Amino acid sequence: MDTTIFLFLLQDGIINGAVYALVAIATVLVFAVTRVILVPQGEFVAFTALTIAALENGRVPATPWLLLALGCLAALSELARHFRDLTLRRVARIVLFDLALPVAMLLLTRTLAPLQLGQAANILLAVALITPMGPMIYRIAFEPIADSSVLVLLMAAFGVHFSLTGLGLLFFGPEGTGTAPLSSASFSLGDLVVTGQSVAVLIVTAVLLILFALFFARTLLGKALRACASNRIGARLVGIPTSAAGQIAFALAALLGAVSGVLVGPLMTVFYDSGFLIGLKAFVAAILGGLVSYPLTVLAALGVGFAEALFSFWASNFKEVLVFTLIIPVLAWRSVYAPHAEETE
Amino acid sequence: MRLPRGPAMASGGALAILIIPFTGLMPDYWITLFNYIGISSLVAIGLVLLTGVGGMTSFGQAAFVGFGAYTTAVLTLHFGLSPWLTLPASLLVTMAVAGLIGAVTVRLSGHYLPLGTIAWGIAFFYLFGNVDWLGAHDGLGGIPPLRLGSHTLIDPREYFVVVWVAVVLAVIATQNLLGGRVGRAIRALRRSARAAEAFGVDSAAAKLMVFVYAAMLAGLAGWLYAHFQRSVSPGPFGINAGTEYLLMAVLGGAGRVYGAILGAAGITFLRDQLQNWLPWLVGNTGNFETVAFGAVLVLILQTASHGLWPVLFGPPPAPTPPRLRDHERLQQSLKERPLQAPGMPLLQALHIRKAFGGLVAVNDVSFEVQSGRIIGLIGPNGAGKSTTFNLITGVLPLSSGQIQFDGQTLRAQTPQRAAALGLGRTFQHVEIVADMSVIENVALGAHLRGTAGLLRAILRLDRAEEARLFANAQRQLERVGLADIAFKPAGTLALGQLRLVEVARALCLDPRLLMLDEPAAGLRVGEKKALARLLREVRSEGISVLLVEHDMDFVMSLADRLVVLDFGTGIAEGVPADIRQDAAVLEAYLGGVS
């Protein structure tokens, strides 16, 4: 392997890794706050890319219908659980967030899509369509079993993943698409051709990571989320509503997933089920980071991206085999050197 | 082999398996469905053992099904071997792979373990799909059917018999395994790993055994699948299938062997019905069945996360006591350790020290325990008594100093080695397996006095030994006065009774040194007197006792010598009468005497 190929692989790895980092950070955040290992995180990524692709072609994407479907389910689920103690406030919130918002988004999408307002509008619309799905999914699937063991939550996450993938096929169809690059500029750096897309990915990722760090370090909401992460009961005792914290964590996860979708759309052909592998690789990074540390997770995500680039050069057929095998020695190492209390029921 | 829950039920079931497919009562469609249910049941039974009993959640069992299926596919297609010969080959390959994977996996802690299984589950899926001689993504077709002489078992009705005989055998083997010595150790590991290890259970080895056993059941399922389907491809061996198997075990009620069959039937049936009805209901536009399947999964978890079996059939039945035939004779045949003459040095702690970072919990402490004596280890809270216990029993490694037992320096002490040397202990915070009966908890103490392994348990060749272990457990329960509640679930007992169960369990080890950590805490006055009487009796048999206790009347009246610790340092040692007068001890307990 000569330097050019190495640098090319490095660039490829860093860009993939940057996307994995965003998804992985979301995984860590959701796990820390709710103990849910969010298997369907990748679906946000794929659905966003597919939504943008539809908008670019001037079609009305199926996404607002999916949002409406999830909103109805969330409304039903919450109404069923709080049937006996319904307050006006709760009903108002359900009507506004679960029903009015999706309907408004539906109307907005139908109005804007044929106008072909351009890339920025497409991206904003797609992100706005995907982000509310996070808290809806939390309320449908996870809030009723918020106090269950990690295992039960993990299986529920798989259930959500199955359903979302099925819905993805239903709403987006089996065809894969790519989206227009964020920037078509490119320049040479020695032998290496650097595309504007790569630079855009890095800048967006870096900015988001910094915003995230500031959010957790400086804002009251960020601190409350950290409190929930380190001790749920303690957080509840000092008046932090853990349900709201869960919804916020899921909203942030969906937002990060959507941004990742914006970034990967131009890099690869995205299918309705492409999210699973993206999510899983991010998840490998999240575990390498021990499901707690954000900086470690980012490093690990870059590592996974680079390892993937190397493996695809050496043994492209066995790329996935190697990436997922990589995790096992690390898990073993973490089990020995970072032991944590056994999960009890 | 003893059949589970009454031979009548089992032989009735066996007869039904042989007759039902040929009565014409069941349409072909159902026969085929039941064949798939049977094949899935095998995987789910393994998972019940692995997840429900052993506490190890695996999303990767489908990969082992794949190893079983691909092994027989390759051997029959490329090498022309008879399918009956490939059965042991399939099992051996699965065993070898599971052994390798398991050696790492079972050491993963907490939720790292299920995550690890997801990782290798996916890795194997892509491996199957990319190896050329496994047919890559297309898989292998034209696998020969099973044969009996010149007769081929192609008819699903005949295959039904093969599949369900395998399921019945798996159920019996698994029940037998759970009822034996290794099964008891595995059940204990999940609820109280500390207790299991303190009585000599090697957790990694026991977990690996279960892991390999579950994988081999999956391998058997793979072999059956390959010769029923007559083709293999990577699809059914991926992570989605692995999740589905896990769901079967959870739906049935993880921890219940029959629940696995119920769960397998429920999921297979559900998926089949969704495939039949959904296109009719909503039109054939997408894979609604995946959507519905995921939704049902979430609903099940939200409404019945303990599974259907307990909902339908109530809590688990009381454990079946092993038959205590020839009670007296058998009891004598359990080997006992020779004990030293009283007054000889047995355990010596020499300048032992334990530091947790900057905190020195035990600082340069020395004392000696002589054979046939009761030594009290006392001191205010935080003095380092329990840490000293943990150092002696190998729960914690020494920072410096050494411990000698019977003249030998203990190097690399582990709880298992401590148990093998004859150090029987109790815990300050009771470590009892709440969902096992009292007598099973006590019999766990005799783990190292038995030798029966997995295979002997499965074949029921361990009955004589089990009877001996249980007779001994019963005798120890009589000594602590709990014989009449031997078969109650341990979780229903009061704290004082649990402490006595722990004493009985420690005695079951046939100890040379009994290490009791606050045994009298939570006991009533009468119970304390009985415990003191018992400890004197134990001493008169030549067993030494090291006693940590806060009840001064209790310990003063009982101990031959006392060792007093304060802030990790030994401040006094001597006979109780002297210790009562010791200025340093009074200072430590009562504060400055001004």
C-alpha cells in the first residue's frame, strides 16, 4: 500500500467515522438517560436521506405520513395509559404535538415539495420531519416499560427496529437513492483529492459535537439530562421529570440521526434498511467508548470508520465480518478493566 | 432416564408424537408448521437455559443454527457423507465454535454480554454470505434427505416424528441437567455469584458449559432444518432470526423449559398467521408482517415481560426432592476431611494489608487461628473486619503480607481455592438464592464434595451422589433447626432464618475453618442461644471458627480468643476477660475515657 492509497483510505475512514460519531453520540446519550440501546437509531439516518432524495426530485415524500402514523400511535398509547387521570393539559399536548404538528407538517410538505426550493430548504424540511419521531417512538414503545431491565428494553428496541424497517419499505419503497452533494467543490492536496462534501461532513460534525459539549456543560437542561444519566432516582427526587428527559434524549437522537442522514445521503446509495448497518457500526463505536464517554466515543467512531476503510481495501467481502469481530476483544478488555455492577432484575 | 413431571404425561406425549401425524387429523399444512415449531423449540430450549437460568442473553443463537446446518450441507453435498454421520459432525463443529466464542463471551459482564452476542451474530451472518464454498449469498441447495435404509424421510409427517423426538429428548436432557449439581451451580450463579463462587463453583467454566450446551441444541436444530428444508442460505441465520429465537424464550417465560415450546409455537404461529391474513386485510403492498411483528413484540414486552407460561400455568412447581433412599448408609459414604488435633496453628495472617487507592482498609494486621478454637474478630464499624474476611477467602487480593493455611502460604487465593481448602463462610449481607428451595441452597455448600458433571446429570447417572449430597444438606439443616422448612423457597424466609441457612450451607462444605460474618445479627434470643450451642458443638468436633460479630455478649461468651481491629489496625489480641479491660479497646468502642 503506498501513501496515496493510505491517505485516501484515511480520508474515507475519517468521513465515515465522523458520521458514525454523530450516530454513536446519540446512542450513548439515549442509553445514558433511558438505558435503551437504540437499535432503530439508524432508521432516522436512512429515512432522512430518502426524504431529501424525494424532495430533490420534486416529489412529496412519504415521511409526513409516517410522522402522522407515529403521532396517532403515540396519542393512542398515551391516552390508553392515562385513561383515568386525563387532564386538559395532557389532552392539549397530545392534540398539539401528536396530531396538529404532523398534519401541519403534511400540509407544509405538500405545499413546499413541488416548489423545489433548493437544498437548504429540503434539508431543513427533512430534519423537521424526522426529529419529532424520536419522542413519539419513546412514548409509544419505551415509556410504558421505562423501569424494565436493559434486556427487555433492548428487545423492545429490536421490535421498534423491525416495525420501522417494515414501515420504511412501505413508505419509501425498495429502491435506493443518493442525494446531491452538499458542495461540489474539490481541491487537491498533494496526490489527494479532497471533496467539498468531505470538508462539509467534518465541519458539520465538529460544530455539532461542540454544540453538544456546550449544551451538556452549560445549560440547565443539559445538566438535568446528565443527572438522569448518572442516577435516575436521584434525578427524580430533585424534581427532574425522567419521562421528559427520555423524550428530550430521543428528540436529540432523532435530530443527530437526521443530520447524519443529511451527511451520508451524498456519500452512498441509501435504501430503506441501510440505517441498520450504519446504526450498528456507530453502536460498535459507542460500546468501544464504554457507553459513557463522549470523547472516547468520537475517537472510537473515527477508529471504526478507518478500520472499515482498511478492511474494504484488503478484504472487501469480509469488511462487515471484520468490523464486528473487532468489537469482541474490546468488550472482553472492558469487562476486565471497567467492570460494572451486574444488572439485576 | 427419569422422565420429567410424571412418566404418564411424557409417555402420553411420546405416543401422541408417533401417532398424530398418521391419523389424518392434522392437515399437511399444520404438520409442516409444527415441524418448524419443533426445530425452533430446540433453539429456544437452549436459550431458556442460557438466558432464563444462566442469565446470559444471546442474540446470536441463529449463528449456531447456521453452523449446524452448513456443516451437514457441506459434508453431504461436497463429500457425499450420509446425513446420519453428519449429525455428530454438526454437533462437534457447533461445540468447537461455541467453545471458542464462549470462552470470551461468558467473561463479558453486564450488558456487554448481549452486545457481544449481537456483534458475533452479525459477523457470522456476513461470513456465511461471503464464503464461496458455502454458496455465498445464494447458499447451498439439493441437500439429501434423511434415510432409513432405502426409505427417504421426505414426507413432513415422517419428519414430524424425527423433529419431535429430538424436542422431547432435549426437554428431558435439559430438565435433568437443571436438577443436577451443575444445574444447581448455574442457577445459583445468576442470583448470587458470590455465594456460588465461595463454595467452589468456577463461574466461567459453568457458564461456558451452559453456553456450549445451548449452542449444541441450536446446532441440532440447524441439522434438522437443513434436511427438512433441503437447502441453506444465510438469511435464516442472521441477527433478526437470533432476536426471534430470544423472543420465543422470553415469550414462553424465560427460565421455563416447557415455556420455550410454547414461545416457539406462539411466534411461529403468529408470523404464519400475519403472513396469511395481512395481505387479505391491507392489500399486498409492503411487508406489513414485519411491521406487525415488531409491534406485537413491543406489546408483549409491555404487557407480559415475564412470559406466557407463568401467566397460564402459575409459578414454578416446588422442586422435586431427590429420593433419600438408604438415608443413613449413603450419608456415611460422603467423604469427610481429616481434622487436626486441637490447638495447632491452622490459619495465620502475617502483616496483611489492603489498600483501596489511598484508603488503607486493613493495615499490617497479624493474628492466628488455631484448630478447634473459636476466634472472635471484633471492632467498630469500618474497622476492616469484612475486608479481612474477603482477603482470607480470596474475594480481594492482598496488597502486601501473607496468609498461611495449614502451614502453606496461600498464593493467588480465589474464592474457589478457599472453598477447596475447607474455608466455609457466611456473608454479612445474606447471599441466598431466593428462587431455590432452602435445601438446594444448603446443598450448594457441598458442591465440591460431588463430582457429577453435565453428562452424568443429563443421563441421570448422578442420582446416588445427589441423594448423598441432599442427605448431608438435610442433616446440616437439622443441626441449625430448620429441617421442617427444607423445601420452602428460600426467598420466603426471615432474615434470622437465612443467616442460619448460610451457616448450614457453610457446614455442608465439610469445613476445617468456619468463617461467620455477623451470624447473630437479626437472630432472636432463642435462636442466638441455639447458634451458640451449635458453634460449641462444631468446635468440639475439631472445626475452627472465625467469628465477626457485634453482639458482645454473644461473642464474649463463645470465643476462646479475640482479635480487635480499629481503623484497619490490630489494637489488641487476647482472651475475652483481658480484652474487656483493655484500655485501647475501651477507647475505640466508647471514645476517650476522660
